Amino acid sequence: MSVEERRIVTRRLHERPEDSWTIDGALASGAYRVWREVLRTGDPAAVQEQVRLSGLRGRGGAGFPTAQKWSFLPEGRYPRYLVVNGDEGEPSTFKDRMLVERDPHQLVEGIAIASYAIGCNLAFVYLRGEFALGYERLTQAIADARSHGFLGRDVLGSGFDLDVVVHRGAGAYICGEETALIESLEGERGMPRIRPPFPAVEGLYAKPTVVNNVETLSTLPHIVEMGGEEYAKLGVNRSTGTRIFSVSGHVKRPGNYEVELGVTFRDLVFGLAGGIRDDRAVKFFIPGGASSQWLTGSDEHLDAPLDMDFVQQTYGVMLGSGAVMVFDDTTDPLLVAWRLAKFFAHESCGKCTPCREGTGWIEKVLYRMAHGMGRPEDLDLLFDVGDNISPGVVNAPFTQTTICPLGPSVVSSIASLHRYFRDEVQARVGVSA
Amino acid sequence: MKPVGMCRMCLVEVEGVRGFPPACTTPVTDGMVVRTRTDAVEKIQEGVLEFLLINHPLDCPVCDRGGECPLQDQTLAFGPGESRFVEEKRHYEKPIPLSNMILLDRERCIQCARCTRFAEEIAGDPLIDFVSRGDRTQVLNFAEQPFESYFSGNTVQICPVGALLARHYRFKARPWDLATAETSCTTCSVHCRGAVQSSSNRIVRLLGVDLDPVNHGWLCDKGRYGIDWVHADDRVREPHLRVGGELREVSWPEALDAAAGEIRKVLRMHGPGAIAVLGGARGTNEDAYAWARLAKGVIGTDHVDCQMGDGLPAEVVLGVRRAEIDDCDRAGAIVVLGPDPREEVPVLFLRLRRAAKDLGVPLFDCTPVGGSLAPYAAHVARRVPGEPVGADVVELAARTARERGGPLVVVAGRPSVAEAPDATVRSIAAFGALDGVDVRVLSALRRGNVHGALEMGLAPGFLPGRVTLDAGREWFTQRWGGVPAGRGLDADGILRAAAEGRVHVLVLLGADPLLDHPDALLARRALEGVPFVVAVDAFRSESAARADVFLPCTVWGEQNGTVTNLEGRVQRVARRVAPEGTAMDDWRIASELAYRLGADFDLATVDEVTDEIAAVAPAALGATAALVRRARDGVVLPLREHLGEIVVRTRGLSILAEEGAGTSWDPIRAGGAAPAGAPAASGEPAPRTRRRRPVPARTRRRPRTRSSTRTPRASAPPTRPRCTSGTVRQAGPPRPRVTRTLCAS
Ligand SMILES: Cc1cc2nc3c(=O)[nH]c(=O)nc-3n(C[C@H](O)[C@H](O)[C@H](O)COP(=O)(O)O)c2cc1C
Ligand code: SF4
Ligand code: SF4
Ligand code: SF4
Ligand code: FES
């Protein structure tokens, strides 16, 4: 259990806690060196190639290969936009906030490199409204980058123009979903769009658009600096490089830890986060944000590697946004499921019927069950209602009757209750085992 | 409206596609295999239905929609018998006003976004939107900004549940008690298709019906909710006669005898020129025709005008090459001279907005003051009131139309009654003079059936069927026994003559010159100067109150017949309720008076009037009652199928604006009539050349022999109209409502 953090994206903010977010602090630790070099070389395709070689996958939740996403942009159609997803609304995820507050120049540099690679001259950052400090520091960073010539017209004499606009969200989780985010940026009510068309073809203002997460973009300078192949040597299988995990819950040292992919959950929870409070046992944990299904404190689960495909294929869970929420053996899983459902019911955008009505219904049933008002038939009811939102979720592979994955997210905890705590729950609602 | 895929009722399985895509947002592709009835799909549909119901109040017994509710229908067909939802449903105050006409019961809303999409996409009034999230998602108007849209009533109609309610109709009826008749709205000249519904002999609702070439199913609020007046307390329900200075209720024979007696007296003492008829734009074509025949064929006066000095000269409206509304969709360019269509002909505004905004047709806003179309206009060229459109604008519009291909549609009405029609007329002439462009004019005259009335000859210098007095003299003399000798006065002239004491009997056909004529003082002097006024009206308007004989007529909803819209499209209006009191159809009043003046029109039913028009009025040739009844989209005159016949049957008599003739009121000018736009010529019509000996007076009507008795002898026997399906769509059985989806419309 002697795993170490592998700090790449979080290097600067750890090295210069006193001024990592300032232009001076950033420049002193190498910021914009890569950007300068990229412009000097003047080859967008080469950048794309490095990203492809690196195997980088999106850090926003879905884990989609970044270079592949860029390649969907239709050739020859301009303008095209880069939209930075800084909405970070997934409960217990708090890595992007740290990156924006404490290393905004790294993000700006990443935005610049990505924009150059895809041929975008205007990038938008959609920042979670609550990030007051992050907003202040990011806008300052953009202003400083502009005055240093890293942004604006004819960046560093390269002939390339780039500007970055920061937009603050208004407190809706759904606005982290990329098409709802685009709607919101356009001034509309934040509700996901029907796909197709995909944003790469018709996104912001009906123009080709790439949406990337803050951490994804913050990784780019390092990939270009190290070289894609070198970066791909980090990590495991198709989960290359490092990722920041936000560990929270009943651990002794909650926080953000950047590790090389492939280390185990045990490394994270017991190594870096210091184990469980009062040295109790792990009852279960949520491996990838509130939307994910759960894993238990079993050795098998704790020793599973942080490999996106492995956990997906083996346990049907996802690393998602990299938020690991740990619950000790005093925890009532019904109460957790209810609280998560309450979140999703509150945040459902209301666009599609199964999610709008179903999340609320599930929340109400779970409330009763968690508060001693459960009935024997409630468990089957829950599964069936869940199945109507996310057919097959209890017996994967699951699909969805909804427009976006928010609705099915509420079913994740139900499926987990079903899989791991069926007896406990049955006992609570009066079904004799 | 664009599909939103919100309700999720239409999820299906598509071979080769993972999951369950919504049918409503999935474009069909070649060779696609769609499964709509698999177990998985059915479970989903039942699941979605259950979701829709868990928070639904199920207060169907007190819901306006109960009985015609898609949600209710689907629940009955596919829904669960019992609810698995034991929690408390969501509650809201029931209902809240969105405007002073529209109420919203948020508990019943299923969040399908039909209303919000309509308001934004179709009407361009995004005054309602979703508020809040999750199962608290609700439709609301914005603070301090009510949902005041001219088209708000459409949202009530398309709301699939009883969430949106019309204050007007709320709790008035249950759907199964309603009797329905398909008809057209005649509040303005667009003639949107609708279904008028009554309960216990009271009209309670007008719904839009999808007539593809006209209204796309929409109505404006003026038309939809302006129906209460039919049963208003102040309807005049019985005939009245002025006795000792006071209007007294009398029997119909007394009233008719009094009117006919006065007319006969004046005819004898002063000649036909002392009798004038104003109005007639409110009734049916049959009403207008019978009155034209009475005035021009029996009495012999040409002082007849259905407009009130607030329209355009008849020769322009009848003489130009007409556009159909659909022409706007495929136009090379659209020029709007005025008025603001949203104010005067509201649903035409929706069509113009769609053409400009959604179909990309360049629209030139050339109204003097601008208005609702300006935001969608490619070019805004304000003209000075009273001045025609500048030559540069005409040229630019022509060039645009030529480049894009397609007709140049000129929308022309009267922008303002303070402005003489000359500027509009000269603008139309400028467009009409263009070479190499297919210029078509869409009349934007507002009054209900003004186009029908003009076509039926209720204008000086015209006879039914778009022929001038001179051109049609021989033909109509044969048909009617006589026509006026010369061109008569228009409304201005009639009022002036009346004020000077030269009109001895003034007939007001639903006309209220005191209110409607731009020169109210002149109207007052006219009514004071005329010794005898016959009012044929439903209400005692300020002008009608001056009547010596008041003949109460039927109104929309009580009448069968046909009307002609601004395109020249003839459609049926239907009687849904029995007339108030003893109110009589105008056409019948006209024939009764004619009979008392010695002429037997020999018309017993409104269909016989329609058929007589179809046989006698050149432009209406072939538009028989049977044909109009069969034609789902109505028929646009002149019927293409009969163009050749018109010439044959009327022996060379040509009608204005024949197909392909372009703007053609020139011939009238050449023929010596008043140039378009100039004040109507001459005061007194010349005495009639031949005193007509009408059909011998008979004490009893002859038994009906078939229409051949009224068919012009000189012409070929009427042939059954040959309809090519391309022109006349047959009315089919009512189109079934799609009941499996809720948010697609
Ligand atoms: C309900 C919902 C919420 C989401 N919230 C976020 C978020 O807060 N931040 C984020 O980066 N991605 C979020 N995503 C994922 C985005 O849709 C998108 O996949 C991501 O921004 C793409 O960036 P990446 O490829 O760099 O990961 C969310 C997705 C869903 C369905
Ligand atoms: S699944 Fe939920 S959040 Fe997503 S579009 Fe539907 S209602 Fe909105
Ligand atoms: S139309 Fe649809 S969204 Fe609008 S009120 Fe009715 S049910 Fe609700
Ligand atoms: S636009 Fe005219 S015809 Fe149509 S509903 Fe309105 S008033 Fe009636
Ligand atoms: S989702 Fe297709 S009809 Fe509503």
C-alpha cells in the first residue's frame, strides 16, 4: 500500500502552492512553453497525432477518446468552436474546481493547444456558477495570457487568432451534459438536444463544436511535451496516463489524488486517502461519481484496477468523473440510494417523461423504504420502474428510454441495491428471507 | 413544429440501432426496419403512460378535455387499471391565468412543449416557456408579461390534455354533447377552415381544421373567440318598421311590403338612380349574388358598393392576376405594401412569416409604418404614406424574384384609411408593368367576404363573375332581364349623393357607414339626408338604428352557403344553429323583395343559388354546390377545368385576369371605365335602355323543375364539372387522430 501520486496535471499546483495560479508563478514553472513550441512548429495535424498516440480519453465522464472526438469535425466547415466543460456538477467530484482555481494557466494553455489542433478561433468555457474563486482566477489568467500575447490576435506572431470567453452557469447539473450546456450557452433553457446531429457536426450556434472537460484539456500540454507515445506508456491497457480521483466519504483524508491508471481502489482508499474513519470496514463505494453503479468493500472489488474498460466489463460500473465515494459499515445503503435519487429527481431537466416523473417516483419510494414505511412489494416496484427508465439495467446490457443518461443514473443505485443488498433491503421492508 | 422527442411515447426498435429511438425524431432511411410492437416496445409504452399518469390529477369529470383527450384515449386503450403510485401527487393552484383568455392547469400538463413550440416557432410570440425542473417542470408566462398573443387559442386546441383552457369555453360543454359542422371563419377574409361546435343550439367553440393551402390548422384569437356575438342579447330577432318615429316589431310580410312599397314608389318617381345599396361584404356569396341581382337586375341601380371607402377599387381587386397563399411559399420574393397582416388578416401573417423565416423567401416590407413582419423581412423599405413604392425597390424585388425563380407575390390592401388607395394602386401598377416576372397580387382586404361580394358584383361597374357592366351587359340582360345602363357610384359617391338628397332609398346590408366609413361626418350627413333607410342587419348599429325598415338577417353559424377568400377560394360555410328569432338569410330577403317588385328569382334553397352563380357568373363557372361540397380544399376561381368553357359558354365574354394574362385591369381602362384608383365616374347612371319585363308575376311558385330552367338557353347545356384530382381534392372521411403519441403534432 505504498502507492504514490503521479503528479502531472497537478504538479504545478502542488509545487507552487503560494502562486501557482498567477501568471508569474505559472511562467516560472514552464507554462506556455509547449504552446510556444506548438505555434513554432505550426502543425495542427501533428498535435492531433500526438493526442491520438497518447490514447487520451475524456475525463468528463464518458471516457471517449479525445482525438477521435476531434476527428468527427466535418472537414472544411468553419467557424468551429471549442467548448470547455467546467460545470463539474457530478456529486462528490471536485477535481476541475481545483484545476481551475489553482492552475488556470495550464487550462488556458490546454485550450490554446486544442483550439490550434482543431482550427478554432473562439473557445468558450462554461464554468460552474458556484466557482466564484475559479471564475476570478480564470478570467485573470485569460487577461494575463492575452497581455502576454498567448491569446488574442496573431498569437506570438504566428498568424493564429484565439480568444476565450468564460460563461458562468446558473446552478443546473444538467448543464454539464454537453448538448444542454450548448443550449445554455446559447441562452436557452438547459435541456439536452436530440442527437443526431451531434455537436461535432452541429453544436454551438449550429456550428461544428467540440466539448471537452477541464481535466482533459489540462492534460494536453503534458501530452504534447512528453510525446503521445511516452504518455501512453503510463496507465494500463486503453486507460492511459494519469487521472485525478476525488476521494470522499468515510475516509480519513478526503481529497484529490492524481494517480497512474491501473492502481487499485485499495491504493486510493487505504493508501492515499488514509483508510476509513475509526478504522472501520468499507461497506460499499461508488467508483465513478453519483451516476455510477456501486462496488462493495469485498477484496475483489477493492483490488480491482482503475481501468475504465475492465471495471465496466467486469462489474458494470464506470470510473466516470473520477469521484470515489466511500461508505463504511455503519451506512444504510437505502438512505444513500434515497439521497442520490433525491439529487437526480431535483436535477432532472424535465424534458423526457421517464426521467421527469420516474426520478421523482423512485425518490418517493426510496424515502419511504429508508424511513420505515416500506412495503414488501416496493422492491419489485423499484426494479420495474427503474427498468422503464433504463430497460435492462438490472440485467445488463442496459439501454435507456430517456434522451440523456441522467435519467438512467437514478437507476444505478437501485441496480446496486438489487445486486449487493437485496437481503438487507428485503428485511427492511418486511420480506422474510 | 419541429419534433422534440419529449414524451417518449413513440419509442420503437430499429434494426441495427441500439436502444429505442423515438419514431418522431428518427428520419426514415432506405430499407429501414422498424418494430413497433415488440414486447420491449410495448413495455416501454406502458411504462411511459404510467409515468405520465402518476402525477396526473385524473379529474377527467371536470376537465374540458375529458372525452376528447389523447391521454384519456391512450389510457383507456393501453393503460393500467390501477395505479402503483401510492404517494401524494404533485399539486398546484388550479388553474392560473396566463392571459385574460388562457388559463393553465399545471397539474394536468404533460410537458409536451406543443404550446411553447407553437408560440415560438409558429406565432413568433415566445411568451410562454418551461420553468423549474424535474417533476416540478411547468409552463408559465414571464413575470409581468401575460401570454398575449393573437394566436394564443391555438395552444388550447393543440394541448393534448386539459392543461391549457380557454376562459371562453371552460365548463361550457362536454365533447360528447357537441354537434359539429365544418365551416370557415369569416371574421376576416382569410377564411381559415374550422369546425363550429354547438351545444343546445348555442355555438360554444370554433376549432381550427387543417386546410393545407390556407390555415394549416391554425386560427387567430379574433376568429376563434369572436363567436359569442351570434347569440348576443342585442341581436335583432324580429323585423321592425318605423311607425310614428319609432321602430316597432312587425311581421315579415309587413316589413317586406313596406320596403318593397317604398322602393317601387321611388322607382316610379325618381328612377333607379335614387336607390343605393351599401354593404354586403359580411354575408355569403349567395347573399351577395341575390342582392346584386335584385339591385342591378331588378331595381336597375348600379349605386352598389360592398366596400366602405376603406378598400381598393374593384377593378384592381378583380382585375389583377391573383396569388394563392401557397404561392408565398414558393415565391421568388414577397412584397408587402400594407396593411400589417397580423392586424388585419392574422393567419395570413403566419403564412407570410413562415415563408420568410422558415422557407427563406425574401420579403420586402414596404408598409408605411412597419409592423409585425419587419423582423422577418429581408428588406425594409418604408414608403411615405400616400406615395407609391420607389422604382428602385420595385426593381430590386423584381431582380430578386427573377434570380430566385418563382412568382413575385405582392400583398396589397389598404395600409390606412387615412391614406387614399391611390398609392397602393400605383404600386401594384408598377409591379404589374414588370417584364419577365410572374407578378401575382394577394389582396389583403380584410372584411369577411369582401372578395365574394366583389365577385358577385356588389361594386359599381361590375356584374357577377368578374365582368364589367359593359362586357357583361348582353349576357346578363339575357339572364336577368336587364342591367343598369351605366356605371354607378361607389360608397363615397353614394354617401355624397345621399347627403345632397339625391338618394331616396338607401339599403344597408350589414353596413355601418357611421362607424366604418373614413369620413364619419359625410356618413352622418348622408343618413340624415336620405328619406328612407332599409337595414338588413343582425344588430342595431348606429347606422342601422336610423332604419325605417329593419330586416333581421341570419349570421355566420346560422347560414349555409359559400364564401370566397382573399385568394378567390370558394369554400362552404355551414349552419350549425337555428337562427335567432325569425332572422332570415339575406339571399332570401332579396328574393322576397324581388318577388314583391315583380321578379321571381325562383330560388328555394341556398344550393340553388350557388348553382345559379355557377351557371351565370363567368368566373364562377362550374363551381356548383355539389362541387364545392366535394372539394376538400374548396375551389379557386376561375376553375382551371372551365377556363376554355367560359369563353365558349359566354360567347366570347372575357373575364378579368384570365389565367396567364398577368395584371390585366388595363383593358378596363382602355374600355373607357375609370382608370384604376380614380374616383368612380359619373353621378346618375343613365336611364336603363330597356325597361325590363321581368318574369311574369306568379301568385304561386312553380314546382321546381331542374336547374335547366335557369340555365342560360344560349349556352351549351351544363356539363358536369370535370375535376382533375390535381385541382380539387375530394373531401374524405375525417382524418383519424394519431393516438399513440403525445408530443408530436
Ligand atoms: C447529466 C450529465 C452531466 C454531466 N456533467 C458533466 C460535467 O459536469 N463536467 C464534464 O466535464 N462533463 C459532464 N458530462 C459529460 C459531458 O456530457 C461530456 O461528455 C464531456 O464534457 C466531454 O468531455 P470529455 O470528452 O473531455 O470528457 C455530463 C454528462 C451528463 C449526461
Ligand atoms: S433524461 Fe432527464 S435530464 Fe436527460 S433529457 Fe431526459 S429529463 Fe432531461
Ligand atoms: S401543450 Fe403540452 S406542455 Fe403545453 S400545457 Fe398542454 S400539456 Fe403542457
Ligand atoms: S385569420 Fe381571419 S379567417 Fe383566420 S381565424 Fe383569424 S379572423 Fe378568422
Ligand atoms: S417522443 Fe415521439 S411523440 Fe413524443
